[in-house]
Amino acid sequence: MSGPAQTLAPDPAVTGPADMALWFEVQQFMFHEARLVDDRRFTDWAALFTDDVRYWMPIVSNRTGRDVGREQTGPDELSHFEEDKTSLVNRVRRLGTGMAWAETPPSRTRHLVANVEVQHTENVDEVAVRSNFLIYRSHLEYDTEFFVGRRDDRLRREAGSWRIARRVLLLDQSVVTQKSLNIFF
């Protein structure tokens, strides 16, 4: 990982039939994950994460001049959220209580995942995945919001299934005007 977010090499990550099958498999995993969140199957969604997951959204700011390239906060700096498996599971449990005021009534979301790129890593059981996302959130009668950005994921194969070992979410917005970041990305 270079800087706050991992980067993929400029060469195409998918080069042959075996890699195309891997790309398709990873893409289907990501679509399935999005459907679980949109269907509010949060317990099933949380099960897609490894026990050592890092789920992180750094803050993005506008920079000029010599500060271009330093738009994102680093790992030891302020972020929108930085979670592990325990905190994700606790958020899921809290939503299940009906006492999460920001989600009463529950939001309706639609996650669109696109431009999926897969790259092999030094670990044969892991792949680096870069994708773009568009999330639509509707809440109450008139609240609608859009989140747009990029995800840098590290997927790990555990017991024959993909699991998310790391997720870095980079919003395109430098100012978050949404009323709540309580949804899952």
C-alpha cells in the first residue's frame, strides 16, 4: 500500500483466461456483497469480513501547489471512520435493536460497483481489488443522498471463500454534506 490508499500497477491486472475467471469471480463476490447491504442482510454482510479486517474512510481535502498528492489523511490522522471486525459487528447489532435513531425508519440504499480491477499480490491467497462506487440513500420522505468514490480492497480466500481483509474508501467529496454516514459502504 502506497500512502493512505493502495494503488494498482498501470499494467492490466487481467491478462489471460485464468485471470479473467478470477476477475469474474471477484466481481460476482462484490455484487453479492452490495446486494446483501441493499437487502439489509447486515449479519450476512458482516460475515464477509476477516477477523483482522480494517475498514477505513480517510478524510479527503482540496490541496493546491506542492500539497497536491496529499489530499487524504493518513492512518494515524483523523478519518470519517476506522473500524475493525468488532466495531462492524457492533454496528450491525445496534441496527438490529431498532434504537439506532439515524436509521429509524431504515434507509433504503442502492450500491453500484463498477470499474473492478483485480491484481495478484505477494500472497497467493489474496488479491488487491480497486473499484468505483455510487451509493444512493433514501431516508424518510424527502431525504436523498449520493456517495461517490473509490474502494481499495484486499480480498483473502479463507476456507474456499473470499473475505474482505481490508477496505479503504475514498470519497470524491471533500466536504460531506450528508446527514449521516451510518450506512455501510
